[in-house]
Amino acid sequence: MRFVLAPLLLALASVPALGLRLATTTSVYDSGLLDRLLPAFERATGVRVEVLAVGTGQALRLAERKDVDAVLVHAPDLEGEALKRGIIAQPFCLAQNSFLLVGPKRDPARIREAGDVLEALRRIARAQAPFVSRGDRSGTHLKELELWRKAGLTPQGGWYLESGAGMGQTLVLAAEKGAYTLSDLATYLTVGRKRGLEALYQREDPLLLNQYTYYLVPQGAKVSEAEALRRFLVTEEAARLVEGLRVEGTPLFKALRGRCIIPRGGGR
């Protein structure tokens, strides 16, 4: 298994693939989930996997160009569009966790007291408390924009910052700025909490559901290898590996075993 980060994408695109290329989100990469799944897959099949950690939007653009053979992403609206266009196929719902709002312990906008996540965002905007957006068209960024929209707000001004970076780097910046941000649970527990950020709004809420789905890229260079990885992800071994990933006893993901809502445009 080899991880390749975004700055190397253009160079990689011009080099013949030596193994299966999987584009996935930085939240999956930062969580360590693939460090558990891919070695087991490679031992079972002998198929080498190169992982490109980018936002969901970039992952789907790589799929459209056939620069990768599979994607593991978490932006249902974008996935639905890509399914309709035939860019990706054969979805398998692998895992889920939740989004949450994190920030400084002193909580200047008092979002701990909010009745729901939309009210929490309204409190941040009213206080003009620093908020760091990923700003990268990732699944997390698109979820954040959806929540602002549902809250009836268009965030702007000096308090609203954009990192243009992955989840881990965004959490680091939020900690440095004493700012709020939207994070997935796994990256918060593995990165954000260590930087002193607090989980300030974390509730059971359909608006905060975060679902990760694996797709093949039709006519990709390594279709059979991508199909082999899908077959592995369907197994109970893979589900046990997903649910065994914990930080201080807290599970980072729930294995879905394919039981989820498939974005419009595709089937099981």
C-alpha cells in the first residue's frame, strides 16, 4: 500500500499504473481506516493499491479522467450526478459516522446550548466567531454549505476563513485560530482532539450523517482489481476491520455492509 497526496496527482496521471489506484477523501486517509483494510486485501489478493487522498470533488474528477480505478467518497449529491453520467458504478456503502461542530473550549458563540445544528451555525454567524471552512469542494465542505443554506445564511466576512486543505490540516488551522469548524468524527478524534479542539455540537441528527461509499470506475485501467477490492469490502472480515478502528475505546466508523441509501442515479 502506498499513499500519494494531492500535489503529486498530475505527475502520477502521466505514469502507467502499477496497481489499483484508489482516490479517497482526506478524512478516510487521516483516520487510518485504509491502514487496516488495504494490507489485508493486499495479502489476500496480491493486488497493490495506490491511494490518492483528495476531496470528493477532486476524486470524482480523477474518476472522470480515468486517472483512478475506484473511489471511496462521501458527498451523495456529487455521487448521484457521477452515477447518472456513468463516471462511477457499482456502489457499495462501506461505513458511516457523523459530522460535528468543533471549536475552542471557551465556546464564544455558546453553541453547546443550541437546540439544533442550524441554530448552532446561526449563533456562530451572529457572534462573528472565527469559522474555518475547508473550501475545497470536498464532501465535508459540501455538507457545511448545505447546513449554512438550511440555516438561511451565506457566511462571509473576516470571521469566515477557508483553508483550501484537507480535514486534518483544517482542524490544525482551526486550533491555531481559536475557530470553529465542521469535522467528521474520525478525523476529529485522531487529529482535532489532540490539538485541543472540543466537540461542541455532537448530536444524533440526520443532517449530520456521514456516509462513505465505494465505487468502481467503468473502463478504468484496473477494472478487475477494482472489482476484487469491492468483493473484499463486502466481507465480514472487512466489516470487523472497519468497526475495530477505535480511539480510546470510541469507534470511528460503523460498518454499513451495503445497507444505506444509494444516491439517485445508481443501484446496488
